[in-house]
Amino acid sequence: MKRIIVLLLGLILVAAINCSAFDGSRKGFVLGGGIGFAPYAHWSSSADDWTFKPLVDETGGAFASHLLTGYAWDDRNMAVVEMNWVFYGSDIGDIYGDDVEVHHMFIGPAWYHYFGLRGHSFYSSVGVGRYGFGQPGTIGVWRGWSYMVSGGYEFTKQVQAGVVLVGGKGEPCCDSDSDLDVGSVNISLLLTVVAY
């Protein structure tokens, strides 16, 4: 899955360079990414059959990041595919006696709206997409539906800072006799560069 995402992003980048995008006008192809911190990252699990004990209800801080690519049809609106994720160490590793890192992820279409002039504008965005939760590099990932809502300020041309709320709920991806569900929500503070 990671290879497919990297390949798609590479193809999009090559296409963008070849089609003379990045001319300073927000209208047209856009490509961006950002990093930050999630001061609130929460996840919990539930199961009616109680086969997975203990059930988890955990909150902590996390590293946050995101990528986006898409098209702006005018100076104030753009439609993108966005991938937003957080990574952090989980206390669930104490149960197994090792270090465990978990991630929450949103990937899907989102709409950005800018309320002012390029370089000095508040913005908002909303999206609905796929949800991912689990340990990086494992096949035991929970998948489901997710939402993303954000807002912030573009304080210079192509650089913006914002607050992102992502939530989702998923079920195990693999065959399982359990009805274990996992849900998560995180609030991230991100600094983002959007090339247009």
C-alpha cells in the first residue's frame, strides 16, 4: 500500500512539473504537505464478546503530518485528496512488554475554501474519507470511515498554519472471530506549505 501511495504521489509531481503548474496563481494544480504536533490524540476499543482484554481507552500527544494534492478551480476554492496522520507511542505495549507505536490516518477527498486574498487569508476545509488505525508495517490494521475538519490562516503566499480535527471508527481488516471496534480522534496543529 505504501508503495502505491508513493508511486501515485511521484506521478502527480512529475505531471505537475510537466504541465507548467506552480505559476504563483492558486488556480490550477496544487501540491502540499505539512508537519506538526497533535496535543490531543485519543483512541479506544470496544468488543461485545470481551475476548480482547484489556480494552483500551488512551489519550496522548503525537507527531502529526499530512500531504495533499488536487486542483483549485479559482483563487478561493480547491478540491484535494488529503492524507492526514498521527504517530505516537502507545501504553498498550506495556501489556506485551515491548514498545508499540500506533497511527491514526485519514485519506480522502477534501474541499478547501479561502476567505481572503492570496497570502493573507483565513481558510476552512472539510473532508470525508477512509480511516486507518494500527501499527505501521503490520497487517492488523483497522479500516473504516473518517472525517476531517480544519481551519487556519495563510500568513504568507503558500504557507499556512491550522488546526485539524480528524476522527474515525474501524473494524479489523482481516478475518476475525471478534467484533472488536477501534475509534479515534485527534486534534493537530500543522504548518503547511502548498505549492501552486
